[in-house]
Amino acid sequence: MLLEFEQPIVELENKLAGMKTLAEESDVDISDAIKKLENKIVSLKKETFQNLTRWQRVQLSRHPDRPYTLDYIYEITDDFVELHGDRTVKDDRAMVGGFGSVDDQTFMFIGQQKGRNTKQRQERNFGMANPEGYRKALRLMKMAEKFNKPIVTLIDTPGAFPGLEAEERGQGEAIARNLKEMFMLKVPVICIIIGEGASGGALGIAIGDKVLMLENTWYSVISPESCSSILWRSWDYKEQAAEALKLTAPDMLKNKLIDGIIPEPLGGAHTNLKAVAEEVKKTILKNFKALDKKSVEKRIEERIEKFSGMGVVK
């Protein structure tokens, strides 16, 4: 899939590929021209991705080739063991979790998982968890607490599933319980938004000691499309809505709603999984090392103070 603002870059890359083919098939020396075009492509990429609008970052966060939760987990762990079920209703495939080791330290990984093709998207419910998904997440958090293992949550959801059956089974109660319980967890909790961070669906696993965002992600109470449809009765104003919502990582950091931004490779996370996974891994280990030095009481106190201070105007 090609995003509109990527078109000029792809055109130059195609031209470069043609020039390299010509150089291989003929005796003509065009190495200088190739070098100039390569530099031009890098410059254009830097200029494009440093000046993305908020709506363009939303588009990038939804790129179909963007790494999902399990991509990161399998890339940074060697021994991930997925755990299933909420022990009440069923196993929600939109929410995944389990134990995995990073440099000899075991973590409990939990996150929303989207699908690559139609079959996977239906199986994963487009990354929109039902109440049993949030109850599974809480069960795994409590298990991590029992065995004194730190928790890492990877957030990527367009929202909690809004279906009638989800409401009948207590969607609001499940998310609210997670918020309450996550404040009091005795182990370090690191939350990372890796794609979309929409509404209570994201917040249900995003109460942590450190909340971080990848560079091209968004985090908001509502998506730009939904905001547009409420305010203007049309999706046509989604770009204006994105600007008004101030939902990008720099916006969130400026408003002290997150603790840091994890850089992505030039062009977005989907261009280099290994590079972005390495950044995520380093960030997890760095933050865990700092949090592990604090007492349980101190961590819980700071966690509560951080979230209680959000939105307070003096």
C-alpha cells in the first residue's frame, strides 16, 4: 500500500532501480548520477517525514505493513510462551499475552493484535478486544505480579469492540477494573503505543509507570474520523479533526501525557522491523532498570500522582 505523501519518494526509487539496471546491463558509467539520486532520495525522505501533518501520522500508524504486537514480541524475545483465556468466557484473540525473556530478564508481554489478511483480521477482530480480552489481560498482569515479573503492554487498537454483545458482557466494567487494578500493581509496568491508541480500548492496558509512544503513532480519546462525524456530521473533516485533537507523540509529550518518544527508522516502522524492535528493546530494558531500583510503594505512589495530575489546570 502506498500513501499519498510517499508517491514522490517511490517515483524516485523506481527511477533509481532503473538506473542501476541500466548500469548492470551496459558499459556506461553512471555511478555519479546514481549517487546523486540516492542522496536526493534520502533528502526527500527526511524532508517529508520531518514535516508530516497529524493526519499523515495517523495514516502511517495504520500502514498495513506496520509491525504488530506479536512481530515485536517475537523479534525481541527468543522464548515467548503465549497464554490464553480469561477463565470466565473464552480466549479473546484480539488480546495476546505471555511470558518472554529479554536479555535474561523475564517480562509479561500483553497487547492488542491486528491481522494481516481478511481471515486474520476477522480472527483478531481488527484489534478490538471484547470484555474477555481485558479480563485476560488483567489475569496475566496478576500472574506477573504473583511471580514478581515486570509487565510490558503494547497498545495498538482502534478502540474496544463496540458491539452489543460486548456491552452485555460488561465492556465498561472490564476496562474500569483494569484501570483500578493497574494503578496498584506491585511490579514495574511499561506501556508502549506501537500504532493506534484509541479511547478506553487503549487505556484499558495503558496505566503504567512509563507510558511511551513510537514516533509515528497516535493516542487520543477519539479517532479523527469519529470526531469529524460527531462535530461535522461527516468524515470529510478528519484532517481538521486530527489537527484539533493534537494526538501525535510530540503533542502528547508536550502536554505531559506520555514519558517519552521512541524513534522509528526513516520512512516509518514498517520499513525496518529489526531496527525499530531494537529501539523498543533498548527502551524497555533502560526503563525497567530505572524502575527496578525503586521500592514498590514509591512506584505505586508515583504512578498514581502521574495520572492524577493529568488535565489539572492551575
